[in-house]
Amino acid sequence: MLQLKRSLPSLVLLAVSSVAQIGPVGDMVITDATVAPDGFSRLAAVANGLAAGLLIRGNKGDRFQLNVVNQLSDNTILQSTSIHWHGLFQAGTGWADGPAFINQCPIAKGNSFLYDFTAVGQAGTFWWHSHLSTQYCDGLRGPLVIYDPDDPHAGLYDVDDTTTILTLADWYHDPAKTLNFPTPASTLFNGLGRWNTDPTADLFVLSVEKGKRYRIRLINMACDPNFTFSIEGHEMTIIEVDGVNHEPLTVDQIPIFAGQRYSFILNADQDEDNYWIRASPSIGSTGFADGINSAILRYANAAEAEPTTRTDTSTAPLLEQNLVPLENPGAPGNPVAGGVDAAINLAFAFTSAGTFTVNGAHFTPPSVPVLLQILSGASTAGELLPEGSVFPLPLDSTIEISMPGGVVGGGHPFHLHGHTFDVVRSAGSSAYNYENPPRRDVVNIGTTGDNVTIRFTTDNAGPWFLHCHIDWHLEAGLAVVFAEGADSWSSAIDPTDQWDELCPIYDALPAEDL
């Protein structure tokens, strides 16, 4: 694998940058680049030179060895980095999960770090992104797909390849570290979109052939907005939710929150024409005038033109509580409220200082990663920092987390690292379902009156972040850490020597190089 040297010839970097996809083994060279995905030019952070997001792919059971080479050099944006593999459990490899100051120290500029893990038993639609401050809002994000040769839904589609991956993202015209609760300038589809001040940039085109069935892998990689997604004149049959197979459910509109993913079957059974793909954002410029918040579905033999505007009225929008897992449905614990080994209520608040608290504590990243605090012998589970933000959880236990909605800035999409969970009560519903609730890793906690409740089993020792996936809210403290089986970390988690070196190298950086 490529090892970073400051004298590395530029022609080598150009060769690496030409790779559109890697995996399960490969180099991710992180660099500054000037990009203009919506027509406005600005500096961004990219992997392998790809503004639209490097694709990482593998097959079920593969061992991933992803070497992150940090060549960031412009302090307009953060120059250190760390990468999270969103949705992968990292069983036994919690040191490779990626969140800065939880599972590792950042990778300093001029340094490299090998993430080495196996996604045991997992297949589906995932993504990767920087997990240092708000850096992924500067562009450092992309899809990660693990294909299953024995996919139980394989008979429902004809095409599932790189052309059927569809990412949604928000885009900002200023560097992320200068922003505080900003409004996006535009919506990007696979790295292309328009902003309303100059709506002339190219739109993404999804090409299909009449009569074929396509598995579309939809990923919300945004830093803030949730999107109401639809394809003009077409229904969508959902078969996968956040890397978990679900029973087929046909809808005509999908609300998708930051961090969430859906695979759906698109049947290209309409007239050969152009159709609008819409993603209406919850924040930013609304509507679809001049092609904003839009992409194009284009049939073979259709003219290379933008669709004729039309408005579809949804009659079958996705309701999360209607999703049913295909395999092993049912929430852990007893089928009554609180019927678990440990039940925790998280009370969220927004302070006059413009920060969030969870049960009265404002999450601030510790100077020593949570994992290292235990592995170094410096702390016991009850002493872990940041104080008030770390919740010890025993292994082999059933856990219930309730998260009342209503705090400013919602709905908030909460992501749990290291696990999927069963959503026994969804936003917008007062019903509890223990028999066959949706199973996923990001859930919208809704608005005032909601009490979204999730369950999972502690079968994966490690420090696992639970946080709002609106990145500006995480930066403002809307997070906690579950210290799962902390007394076993020293035996269950064995970081590499290279991991041990991350903190000393990062801690020695001058402020201008962070």
C-alpha cells in the first residue's frame, strides 16, 4: 500500500486520483481540491480526487484494508482527518470505527493510517465519511456497498451496479469550520446539482432501459437536511433499510434523514421519456424551479432534454413503522415498555449558549480518546471522560433507549455506532411494536409529543457513539457515548501499533496544522 512521503511524485498521486472505486483493499488519498459541483467554485476535501465521493465496494465476508493517506495542506479546512465506516459494526475492531476522540486520535497531515476490519455477516448499503468535527461537510464522504452473492431479494431486480448508487448531499459555499448552523446552498445528486442564484450547472442523469428492474441504493450523505424523495411517475419498492433486508414495501415517496439508506426496486415500465427525480430538502432553497433539488431519470431512446414539469401527488408515502425486517424480526427483551435489562431515557435540551445537552451534559470531545482511556489503564468505566456523557452498559444485556422529540432543530436523526437497533416506537406514532419493528442504525426522533424508542442487545464490546447526524448539532454537543462492556476492552480490542502512534503525532501538531 501507498505510504505517504512528502517527496512522493505528483504523477503517482495523479494515478491514484484517477481511481473511481476501490475495495476491499486500497488507498484513500485525502487531498484539497477546488470543485464546483453546483457551479460555484470552492476548496473541498476529497478522496482520490473525486468530488462526487469515492466508492468503496466489497462482497459479504471480505476483509477491508483501507489505507488513509492524509495529504491535506490548506488550513482553510481542517487538515487532520479520521474516517468512519457508517453502519459497519466493527466487532472486535472498535479501534477502526473512526470517530475522532472516541475511538482514535485524528490522522495528522503528512501521516497515513490503515483501517483493517472485516464486516462480519454484513451486506448492504453503507457509506463512509470524515468523523472529525464538521469536516465531512467539506466533501469528505462517499458510498460503501457490500454485495451479497446470496441476496434473498436478487430475484426482484435485473441491475445492481455502480450506476444504481444514488447519493444525496447538501452543499455549502464556505468552509465548514467557519460555519455555525448554516443553510445549505444546494442539493447534490451523485455530486451534481444547482444553486438558485445561478441554476445553470449540469444535473445528474440516471439512465435506464424500458422493461428492466433496477436496485437503486439511495444514501443521504447530508450534514443537515432530510429529503422527501420521489421519482416522477414511478413507484419504489423498498427492500433494504440501513444495511438490513426488509420485506418489500411499495411507496411513492421516501423521507430520508441524514445518514439513512434505502435500497428500492425501480421498475422502468413507463413511456421512454425524461422524468424528474426530486429531493425536497427540510432546510435551504425549497421547490424545484430551474432544476434545483432535482436530477433526471432518462430512458434509453429519450431525448437529451430536461423533463416537462409536472407535479405528482403522493398517495403512498413511506411510514417507518410499516417496515418489517426480512430476517429474525422481533425486538429483544419482553414485549412491554421497560421490559429490558436496562432502560435509559435521554432528555435533550438547547441552551442559551447555542449548545445542546443530553441529560444535562454538553458533549465535548475529550483530549484522550475514550477507548485509549481504558486501554492505557488510566480510567475505569465509571471515570470515563467527558464527564456526564459516557453511559456504561453491561455486556449480554437488553437495552431500551427512549428519545423524546421536540428539542429545537428537529427532527433529529440519531445514529448508533456498533449496532443496528429495533425501532419499537417510531416518530409520528404512539404505538409500540415489539413483534416485528423496523431495524436500522439511524432514526428520526420526531417532534414534540414523540417518544421514539429503540432496543438492542449489547453483544459488541467497545465505545459506541450515539449522536445526532446533523453534523452541526453533533458539533454543538448533541451526543453521548455508550461504554459497552468496558472491562473487557483490553482483551476484546487489540489496536495496531500504528493506532498507538496516532495520538502522539496529532498532539505534537502546531495549531495551524490541525
